[in-house]
Amino acid sequence: MTEGPAPIEQQRVLKTAIPGPRSNELHQRKLSAVSAGVSTGLPVYVERAAGGILVDVDGNQLIDFGSGIAVTTVGNSAPRVVEQVRAQVADFTHSCFMVTPYEEYLAVCEALNELTPGTGQKRSALFNSGAEAVENAVKVARTFTGRQAVVAFDHAYHGRTNLTMALTAKNMPYKHRFGPFANEIYRVPMAYPFRWPTGPSRCADEAFEQFVSQVHAQVGEDNTAAVLLEPIQGEGGFIVPAPGFVRRVADWCAEHGILFIADEIQTGFCRTGDWFACEFEDVVPDLVTTAKGIAGGLPLSGLTGRAEVMDSVHGGGLGGTYGGNPVACAAALGSIETMRAENLNARAKQIEALFVPRLQQLAAKYEQIGDVRGRGAMLAVELIAGAGDLTPNSALTGKVNAYCHSQGLVTLTAGTYGNVLRFLPPLAISDELLSEGLDIVEHAFAAAL
């Protein structure tokens, strides 16, 4: 029996420039083989990964502050995930749950029903991607309510399919020239404290008033099937809604027979220090969409909701050939087991406690850092022109991001205006790597300003 690869030492190692020669060779192959529409933020080709380290084909070891966009929350190749996946692959890889079902699908649905907010009876269904989960949430909401309209928010991101592009706010690169889009989608202002015209203290009240007024005037409560909201917006810039806003929207929905859908695709599964970000305001959504961190890196998504809502769809109305693939389900069970055993909600809060003071010190030093925000291990800084000038500073964001990459730190940008540097480290990362990564971020600002 062959031995597995040696463990990856949890330290940054730079053997070549970033990217190195072998990565550059592979990237030339990418340019000739892969559609130009599939871009790459950092053309470093990964060979192995574990904990908070990515190892590239040139032997460089990079600190991971991205988690594959909040996917490898438990760390790459987490032992319990690997063990479950290996066993499942040896048993069988596919049968299609809609043809000949299997227990692994049931176990994931049972876990989702238990873990998502609310104590009432719930049902779940499994799919492949976050966009699929959102599409099916809309299908369920329209079926249950008998209404058509769906309300989404400024700065929202919900996916790249036709319907989810309609729900997504940002044009480039997600929507540009891809229309026409699905109809009966309406957009309302987001309670964005940093950019609220009259200031953060008035944001929650005024944003809620505008939300209610616009839905009433432009849509009509009796025509509205659902309101779709990210409890913390992801691609839109890690916007944390003003305190109380999410709670008030959910209560208003309940008052008018409208389903409140929480898109927890990026925020779910311990990322913000709770199993789900809605728990921060004790909000119990009618429907919750999940993906990303659910399965330790394998493609899986879920839709969970009140039993009477989820059961309103006719037989065969939900599903998909690969939805709830048994190998992905096994990975999810290993991932959830890891989150429980290692108390990763507490770990996310520890990461926040280490990260935020360092980011706040940077903000005190550089007036171009206009806002520090986020929760748990979902944190960001928004960059602006300078004190008193909130003009988005995407150029500086790009420079800081590029410097971090050159020093072996994987960082990501976000935001409607491209001016947000976001941090999504795996919860398995060590404090030492977090501190070293933050040192690099500090050096990046010093070099760029």
C-alpha cells in the first residue's frame, strides 16, 4: 500500500517569483484551451493544499486568505472530509437520487433541517451550486404563494444563471451583454451604513422606509412572492446591513404573507461565527439557501425551509441529475462533523478578534481605508479617495491586492465599485499564518501609498 503525501508544513515559502515558471507554462496552456470568459485572479496553479496553505506547482507555499471564495471553511483536504469521500467513492459515485436514492442525501437534509434557524418542522432539497439553490428557492416561493414578483437589493449577488443574473445587481462582469433577463424581479435600496446619504445612524430606519414604500408603489404586497436578502452581502462588498434592518424586513414579510429568503451561500456554515448569519438578529427565514462551505470543496448546495412551504411543490418539480451527488454528500457530512468537533463558530470569532484590531490600526494610519467591516472570518476594508471623499478607490485596491499576491498571500477583491479588499481565511488556519498575512497586508498599503 502506497503512503499518502507528506503533511504540508503550515508556513509561507517563496521559492520563485509569483507566479513561478511552471505556473506560467500552465497559464499559457490555459490561454489556448480555456474560454477567455473564464478569468483567473492569480494565475498560480495549485498542486496541494491543507489548513491555511496552498502549495503551487513551483513549490511555493502561499497563505490562503480566500478559501476558494468561502468554500474550504474547514481547510483543504480536511481529514474527516477526506475519510468520508474516500469511503463513498469506493462504494459508489452516482445513482441519481431521483432514480435510486441513498442514505447520504437523507443525512445531509436532516443536518440542514437541524442546523438552519428555527425549531419548526423543515424540509430540504439538494442541488449543485448556489445559483441552483436560489433558482429553486424562487420556484418554491412562487408555487407556495401563487405570486410572481421577487424583490432583491442593491449590491446583491445571487449567481450567474439567467434568473440569478436578474437578481444580481452588478453589471460587469456578471450581466454585461447577457440579457434579456428574467422578469418580475424588482430592486430596492440596501441598508449600507458606510454609504448611506444621511449617515449610519439613520440608515436602518430610512432604508426600511424606502424598501416598504418602493415595494408598495412599484410591486404591490399582494403580488410579491418573496424578498431575497444576503444577511451580509458577499460579492457586493461584504456589506453588513444596519442593525435591525434584516429583522424588520423579515417581520414585514411575515405580516404580508411574503416569503423571506435568506441567501446564506457565502455566510453560512460558521463563516460569521454562527451556523448562519441570520442568527445574529434571531431571524428565522422561510427559506435558506446554502452552498460554498457546506461540503469542504465539493460541489453541493441546499435549499431548506418550512415544511409546508417546501412540500407545496408537485412531485418531480425539484431535483436534477447530479443534485445531492453521494460523494458531495459524504464530503458535507465530513465537513459538518469537523465544524462541530472543532467548534468552528468559536474559531471564526477568534479570527475576528485577531483581525479587526489590526485592520482598525491600518484604518487609523491610512485615510484611504474608509471602512472596516464584517463578522467572524468574513471581513473587509473599503478603500476610498481619502478623508471626506468617499469616491471608490479601485486603483488602490488593485495595487494592494497585487502586492499581497506577489508576496505569497492569496487575497480577494469585491464590491460593486471594485474597491473592497475582502478576507475569507479558512477556519483551520493558524494564528501565526493570520498574523503573517496581516503583516503582508500592512506592507502592501505602505508600498502602495
